[in-house]
Amino acid sequence: MRQFVQDIVENNHQATHLLQILRQIQSRFHYIPEEAIEQLSGLLNIPRTQIISVIEFYSFFHLTRRGRYELLISDSITDHMLGKKDLLGYLENKLAVAVGEVRPDGVVSLDNTSCTGMCDQGPAGLVNGYALTHLDHSSIDKIAALINQQKPLSEWPSELFQVDDNIHKSGLLLNQRLEQGAVLKAVLTRGIKETLTEIDKSGLRGRGGAGFKTAMKWQFCSEEQQAERYVVCNADEGEPGTFKDRVLLNTYADQVFEGMTVCAAIIGAKQGFLYLRGEYLHLHDKLQNILEQRRRNGLLGSNILGAGWSFDIEICLGAGAYICGEESALIESLEGKAGIPRNRPPYPVTQGYLGKPTVVNNVETFLAAASIAVNGGDWFAGIGTEKSKGTKILSISGDCARPGIYEYPFGVTVQTILHDCGADDVLGVQVGGPSGSFISDQEFERKLAFEDLATGGSFIIFNTSRNILDMVHNFTHFFAHESCGFCTPCRVGTSLLQKQMDKIVDGHGSAGDVVALEELCQLVKNYSHCGLGQTAANPILTTLERYPDLYQSRLKEISYEPGFDLDGALETARRMANRDDAGAHLAQIEVNEHE
């Protein structure tokens, strides 16, 4: 072990690479041993407590041993809609291991994970970090047999790991496959400042959801006094129901990298990072090969295309933390720390990675910028709406005939989208993932645009056979699990929201509980430190507004039900006193709201 850790650190000797070092140790030993922590502390000059805090923060790191085959099954609502619960039980029986446990022989462990970014081809999971798609009884039989035979993953059938793009509708961006280097040559011909002018003219706004004007962000960063600047591509799309960036990186990676390089030329950056979602491990080697090819072709590294440009890109893999999709949390993670969002201001454009000016944009934004650099601003601004220029790429999943990727001009109606993907008898759509908004079947004429329905790209469709409270229940558990724990309103509030929803969904709630739920939603929304807490109550608030009767239908005919089991709390005392008579029990009386 000591030699293994020593060799890793020699190749990644900076403390900023802690996540990548821990990933390699976790992969080799299936946990992070105490001896490795002690050794890393000395080699990297980091307190062991800091290393432990990083390990405990990310769900893909463990301080106790996991199985040599670590199976994680996606717990996203889309997987549940496809029968995930039944499949998980079947998998438990086939492998003889319970969820959350390691089998006694140490061969396999089984657990849930929030979402794997495979919502268009679920139920899905991960084995030692690699994606498993379209899980059913047949594939589970194969997986169980391979694990019991202890076959290396390299000998598993490739169809188990098949990940499809599922592009069903292409538009302005997806129809255009540019040759490697075409974007950079266009920038050299037009000029760097002139290219920024074209991006400004295009009206391109960040495609991650916030919608900040891209050219303005890049210009602000370029005007900062510090000479050292950075470009970061946020590919940590952890929002359940979102998977478009996975597809863009699989098929359009060169254009994304060229968009990053254009940004670097404009702001004067020499180093860039692609922060790749940990669940997309299957893309890592392919993307590394593309970067190597670009270096060989003079499109990355020193003196790009002989123009005096110097810029390179490093891939950093996440480790299972939804919060790292928030740009300041992502930067903290890039620096080798727990992904806890920073106080803002200052914003990354002034103090980002290592305290230097940094542009953070998502995958789709860099893809769009690359195409604009070739085709000009008017080409992009010519479609869309007045406030929302160009197109939006959507990840569509749930109850539809053709889940996958769709590209539309801004201004398209929800009804058009539902028709195109084959969605019938629709009850409603969750737009923008759990942090977005639920819209009912009375709102399908609303338009996809920043001025109406703004979204990072997720559309989860629910037909009339679904119980919307199941969705809210799932999302509420998701936020409670993914809260980073930094601030009390989110850390405590999301946990309380989860417990309150559990009570109502299980049929134990009262009218007073719904009032308390709404009040708690407002507290979490208004006082949380970052966007996770500020949007965690959205699934409850948007469905309460549209379906108050649905919540009312789950309530008991009481005004109050105890949240604490007095009699259950006395069980330990009864055992110690060796008593189980009537006098050793307490009865709690429910009070009827009409009394």
C-alpha cells in the first residue's frame, strides 16, 4: 500500500489533486485505509482531519471497506417509475446481500445512489463506478453470475455497459459537426476581441440555468488586474433528470474543448479544467484521448496553431456530491477540498480557483460559444425570443415513448415538446429537475424561455397513472441527502422537510402538519446559504399550489399527532427492569380536531 500511495503522489504531488488521489486509492482498495490517510497527510502536508473531512463529504469515498464489486443502484424518480424497487429486491436475493451491506465474503456490496445521469435508459446503476443501463431481471441474472464467478469487469459483456446518446431532435447546435480546429482557426481569422463582440451580439446566456450573459462574464474576467486566470467547464450535471452534458461530451467533445479554448484566448487564461461528474467515469478515458490528440495536432499546449496561444485542459473527476454543481462548491472541490459553497461576493470572475479570476460555464454554453465563433452572432440571435436567443438542449425522461435529447429554439411550447417525445395522457411535467418547477396539464401552452420557463434542461414527464406525492417524496429525500451541511437552515431544514413529507405520505399527517410544512418551506427557501437550500422546497411549494387537495386527501381526521413515540422510548427501560406489564406502558391519545 505504501508504495502504491507513494507512486500516486509522485504523479499528483499537489494538495489540489487530493480528490484524484483519493479516487485512485478507493478504486484499488475499495475504501480509504487509515494508513493511507496518515501517509497522505505527510506527503501532501495536509492535516489528517482535513483528509477525513473530504472523504466523509463525498459519497463515493469510504472509510470502511466495500465489496470488490461495489454496486450502486440509481434512486432517481425516473428509475422508480421503471420498476427500480422490484429490481433492487431481486438483486438483493440474487447476490445474497442487503442494501447498505457488504456480503460476508467481501466480494460484493450493494447500495443506492442519488442519480447516475442515465434517466433516459434506466433503471440504471454503477459497478465500481462504471455505468450499467436498462437493468432488468435478465441483466441482473448475468451481473450476479459474473460477480459470483469474480470475473473482472473487462470480461463482462459490453452490452451491460451500453450508454446511448438517444438524440431525437437536433437543431442549430446539434446539426453542426465542426472539424477539429475549425473554431480556433475562425477566431484567428476574425480576431479575439472581435470574437467576443460576436458572442455578445449573439445574446448567449449561460445554459446552466442562471442565464447570466456569457460575453459579459468573459469580459469582466478579462478586465481583472491579476494576470493568472482560469477556465472551468462545469460537467457536474447532478440534477436528477438531466443528462444532456453526458451526450455532448460523448459526441461533441472537440467543440466543447474549442469553446473553452476560445474563452481562454479572450480572458488570457493558460489553464482550464473539465470538472467531470463522478458518475461519468465511462467517459474519462475517451476524453483524455481527445485531449491528447488535440495536443498532438497543435490545438492545445504551447503556441496553439503557431499563434502564440498557450492553453491546456485537465480533467478532474468528481466523487458523488450534487452540491458541486454549484460553481463555488465546484471550485472548492477542484482545489482538493470538500465542496462547500463559498460566500458571494466575491464571485469567481474576480476570485475563483486559487483565488484567481475564473470563468465557470457549463458544457452546453461552451458548445454554443464554439459554434458562434464560427458562424457569427447574428446566426445564433436570429432564432429564439427577444430575451432568450438561440436554442436550448433538453434532457427528456419519464412517461414518454422516446426519452432522450431534444434541441428547440427558445419560445417553443411545452405542448410541442410533449407531442414530439410521444407523451400522452400527461398529468404534469417537472421542469428543471427537483430544483425547478412542477407544471400541471393546465399550463402546457407555457413557453421555454428565460422570461417564462427557465431551465437547465431537464424535463421529467408524469402521466395520469402517477401519484405526484411519490415524486415530491423522492425529491425531498434527495435534497436531505445531498445537503452539504454547511448552514443550519438547509442542513436541519431539508431533514425536517423529509420527515414532514414522510409523515404526510404515510397517512399520519394533520391539517396543522401541512401548515407547518409550508412555513418550513419558506424558512429553508429564504435563509439557506446557497441554491440547493433555496430551491429544495420547490417540489413541495409548486405541487401544493397546484394540488392542495392531493395533500389534504392523505391527512388523518385529527388536528395533532405526536411526532414522538413515548411508549417506544421506554422499551430499553422495560428490558432493564425485566417488566412488560400494563403499568410499564404509556398510551398516547389522539385528539379529534372537532372536540
